[in-house]
Amino acid sequence: MMHTDDMIRDVVSGVLVVDKPVGMTSHQVVQVIRRGTGIRRAGHTGTLDPRASGVLVVLIGPAVRLSEWVSASDKRYMATIRLGSATDTYDAEGRTTAEAPWEDITEEEFERILQKFVGEIEQVPPPYSAVRVKGKRAYDLARKGKPVNLEPRKIKVYSLELLEWAPPEVVVDVHCSSGTYVRSLAHDIGRELGCGAHLVGLRRTQSGRFTLRDAVPLRRLEEAFRRGEWYRYLIPAAEALTEWPMVELDPDQVELVRHGHRIKPPNGEEFEDGQMVRALTEQGDLVAVMTYRADTGELQPRKVFFAS
């Protein structure tokens, strides 16, 4: 006979938002969650560097299938940048490659340079990064002393705001698209200023709709695993994509969608062609991710989640 905990684990689907401590990899955090929940299907939605702390969104159970959309969400960081020296890793781990005086740089000049990096820009990832070059990780090549030629990629920086001016260290709020390297941003700002710069601290304050206010410190989550109370930190899968419109399905429509059928929007709603929509049961469970087709006025299932 199946134990109640096992039965619950079989149907658990949702989000755990963790405040990752400095010194752990994102993968190590996922391993802690797998062990603590007893659920193998778990994955994060965007690597946070071991030296960085803050919001790490972990999807568990069937919710892992939302990863492609949740991973693409915008991010927000509090970045501490040190002026006066550049490093080969673009952070404090690396070897200093250039030094220059920073004392003459004013707060006004720094803010003016910051604004040059707002908008859609091309960014070259750091040589010590997980980007693949001809099948090899860039950091593996860099560690072996091999040249790393990374292609620039288009990213979006929505805003850069100076939070603290205490040179040679400055703290900047960075709101950017997924795939942005804040280390590269620090390096490029230093180059533009002419004094060099590198990242010395990074805290992710937001990932998609989840902020530090939603996040539970990993230590507290581990205590909840021991006490068997971790479920209270579980956020419903449907909340991972609250920026998308939502439709509520009656039991007949749930049955149709479960079997892959298209349906008309329940209340005659119209959406933009190709718009992604969350379909929920009357109880608020995520049934499916659907796409609106303007030519037929129907919602087409993209991924179905609700199987009971």
C-alpha cells in the first residue's frame, strides 16, 4: 500500500523560491531540494553564480515543464562594482589585467556612463562562463590558457540605477533580460570609464515575478524538510507565469484540454494571435499552457499538466 507522503509526492507540482547563499552552486541547491522533498523531478530556472546570492526559482514535479518560459523571465540584481582594476574573470576571483586611477571620476560622470548601457545592447559573455564554444565550456578553455572568442549577443537592460556611491565601490540596481552577464556589464562600464572595473558582489533580487519577499532562506527550508513542513513554502505552478492572461475551465473543458483538444475561450475572450494563456481548473490548478489562434478564435494546448 502506498504511503500518504509518497502519494502526495506523486502529485506535487509547484515552485520553491530559494534565497541562495553565497558559496553554493545552483545545482547543489536543487540537490538539497530533491533530497528534502523526495522528488527527483526538480530544476532551477536560471543559474546563479556560486559567489552570488539571492532569488533562485526551483520548479518541482510536473511544473519543471514550465522551465522554458520561466527561465526566459527578466531578472533584477544588486551589483557591487569595484572601480580601478579589471580582471580576466570580470570578478574578484580573477587575475588583475589592468589598473588605473579612479579618484577623478565623479558620481555624475558615473551615472552618465551607466545610461549608455540601458536599452538593447550587444554584450560579449565573460571568457570564464558556461557558454559553449565548439562544444566546450568557455571556462574550461580559459582555464587551459586557450583563446576564447565569444560572439556578442543581444540583451536588454531595462534600467541601471546607482544605489550607493562609495568609490572605489559602487552599488547598482540592474534590471535586465535573461542571459545578461552582470560581470560583463561591470567590465564594460569600467572600460568606458577608462579606469577598469570588476564585480565584487552580486545579489539577485528578482527573477520573473518572484522577488526576495517570496524567497525562503535555504537554511530555513532545510529545517522545514526535517520537520515535514516544507509544503507551506510551495507556490502553485500557475503563479509562475502571472504575467500571462488566465482562463478558468469548467470540468468538461478540462477533459477536452487534457486530451489535446482545442477549445473556444470560456467567456468569449479574445487575445492577440499567438498569445500564451494559462488555463486553470475552477479550483485554481494549472491544466495547461495554451496558445490563442486568432484565425479560428480557439485556444490550442501547448503543454498539458492536469492529469487526475
